[in-house]
Amino acid sequence: MPVNSFEDYPMSWKPVLNHQVKPLYLSLARQMEQDIKTGKLLPGTKLPPQRELADFLDINVSTVSKACKVCELKGLLSATVGSGTFVSFDALANAYLLPDDKPRNLIELGAVFPDTATFSPLIGCLKDMLNEADADKLFNYSRPNANIWLKDTAVKLMEKGGFCPAPANILFSNGGQNAISAILAGLCRHGDKIGADPHTYSGLKTTASMLGIQLIPIRHRDGEMDGDALMDSCRNENIKGIYLIPDHHNPTTHTMSIDRRRALAEIAREQNIFIIEDGAYHLLAENARPAVASFAPEQTIYIASMSKTLAPGLRMAYLSVPQAYCKQVSKALYNLNISVSPLMAVLAARVIVSGQLDQFIKSHQQNARQRNQLVNRTLSDYLCHGDETSIFRWLELPGTITGSVFEALAMEQGVRVYGAERFTVGNSIPSRAVRMSVCAPETLAELEQGLIILKNLLDDCC
């Protein structure tokens, strides 16, 4: 027992630590993780100061500090300079959003992907490729510099998004998630910090957790990352870079203003941090704005993936990587993949250079408009963010109900949506909202059925 008595002392957490189980910091970290997962430590709880906790447990402050660091890197805790250490609001949320199976009769409004209109013409293009005399080359290893035209194709694609990189800066990956993993693995070390929006893409969270990289939420102003807050994080948190989705932000659907893109790019140059710009939804906007990379090409790694503009199963993405980062990212991609599939690379490239991509995008936009009109009619009494070409929407909830509770209620009624907690970063307070994928249902009738169920739940919550 400690020398000082804490029997009547108010502490948010009074763990029981077995001093015989070594090392002590891991024993304490396991106790902390267990208490969070069992609900003894609730999300948002502020932990006692480390010195106070050390005194209570009769151990060194450094032991407490190391235990907290272990839990921080697992995403269970979030420490803010000057504010203390808190149990992360997303500590118990599952950020893996593509389940192993889809229960029968479940209406899928959770996983985000475009409609299936492009699948048939893609199959036709694939059949033509397989009937060519040299089709065997599509099943060998890919050598990135063997087909320069593939890099030229990547440049052509990025130009559609308002960014014109040099072909020498182009790298290939097996999809956008693969690209994010390679960037973080190549440029960061265990324990490094990356800035992100308070709600961000769940795949960034899972990758950062796997690699032991801590995500730091950068507060918003007018719905987008604030420049002053980014400067504060650069000074106080020593972040190495930031992750942005400027267009149709996942999950909030917000599209960043041109002024804010320029301001964040300027800060990245001044502070010498890198920007990961995820352009997954860039081409779905009718009036595409300039990419952040166009304002800071020497700081920005731009990712143009095909899953949201063509098909999720077409695992192909292009990266524009500044020379300062190219070697590290290239090595990480090699270690993860050896190479990309020539079958996927050539198929994607032919769709781009043939002009079919423009037709596919128009088809997706047309289908999205039809589905979003249905959303707007059915949920007209509620605030549902997203424009007419969005393939997902951000639904604000009435009353005091949380996203996770509404998600569970919807699931009981046979509809899958995802609560804001799944996208929350660190000690950010989750919005009372859910993300809905409007293009996931196979038919308009299925979408309408799901929306009616959600409307009835919303009405009951009022």
C-alpha cells in the first residue's frame, strides 16, 4: 500500500496493480485496457495526473508514463498538452467497416462503394485484354518503369482532379488503403504523430493503430481543418504530417474551400510537414476544385484511387510522391506488395486513356443524383449533409441519441449504418450523427425501404 491514504481522495481511476507481475508498466497498461473494455473507465474520462497515480500505486512516474504511452498507441487514450490524458471517445468503437459477411435480408447502408453500373463494361474490357496474343504478361510481376505509359495515364487521371504531377513522381499501389499503409510505414516510426480531422476515414485509424502511430485531432473551423489549430499541433505535438480528404470528406461529406486548401498547404511548407491528400472522391464532384497538392506539390503525397470512381474490386491506385519522400514510400510499397497486378494496372489504364472513365463518372453521378433525391424526400425533416453527387450522407440525429446507439437500433430493424464514434479521433467529442451509404443498396426500392425504416426510428427519437 502507498504511504499516503487515498481512501477518501477523489480519483477517476483507482487500479489494483500486482507488483509481482513484471514489467510493471505493461501490467498497468493491461489493467487500463481491461478497465476501458469492461466499462470501468468510460470514454471521455480524464485520468488522474500521472504523478498522483504513481503515488497511489507506489511506483515511479516513468512507469505510469510508459503504461499510458502503450495505451495511447493502441488508440485507447488521448493526451493533450495542457489538458491531461483522457480515455478516447472511440476507444470501444470498431473502425473495421467491411464485415466478413452480410446477413440475409440486411439493408446495407454502411460500407461505401459506388453503384454497379460500370461492372458490365469493365468485364467487356477485361475479356478483350485476355484474348490478346500477349495476355500472359498480365500474370507476371509488374516492373513500374517497364511501361512508362502507365505513369502517363496516372498523370492524365490526376489532371482531371486539378493536379499535374511529373511522371517521375508516380508510384503504384493496390488501392487507396494500401497506399495509406505504405506512406505511414515508409515515413513514420512507432510512436510518431499524424494530424487528422476530428472525424476521419476509418482506414486511417486502423492502419495507424497497427503501426503504433498516434493520430492527433486538429480542431475544425467552418467544418474544415483550422490553420491556427494545425500550427498549434505542429508546435505542441510535433506532428510529422497531416491526412486530408478535401473533397466529399469521409464521413462528413464536407468539401474544403480553396482558401483553406491554400492556407494548409502554406503551413505545411513553413513547418516542413507532409500532407497525405486522399483524392478518392475528387472526381465525383461536378466542379472539382484544385487539389491541395497543387498549392504544395513538394510537401503533398496525392492518392488517386479507382474504388469509388470505377469499382471497389479494381484494386488500383496512383500516388504522386515528392522526391523527398519517394524512396521511403517506394520501399514500403515493395515490402507490402512486391508489385501491383499488371492485370489491374492495364485494365485501369485502358479505361482512362480510352475516355470510358469520363462516361463511367457521369453514370455514377447520374445514379447518385437519383438516389440522393430519394434521400432528400424521405428525410426532409432532418439535417442530412451531402450534395447531389455524394455516394454517402452524414445524418445528424435529433434529441440526445448518440451515433452508436442509433446504429444499434437500426441494426435491430435490419439496416446497417455507422455511428460517428467509428470515425472519431482521440479525445474529440463524437458528433451525434451516422454515415449512410446511399449507393450500397442494389436497387432504389431497397434504398427506399431502408430510408423509411431510418425515418421511423428518427421520428421515435424526437
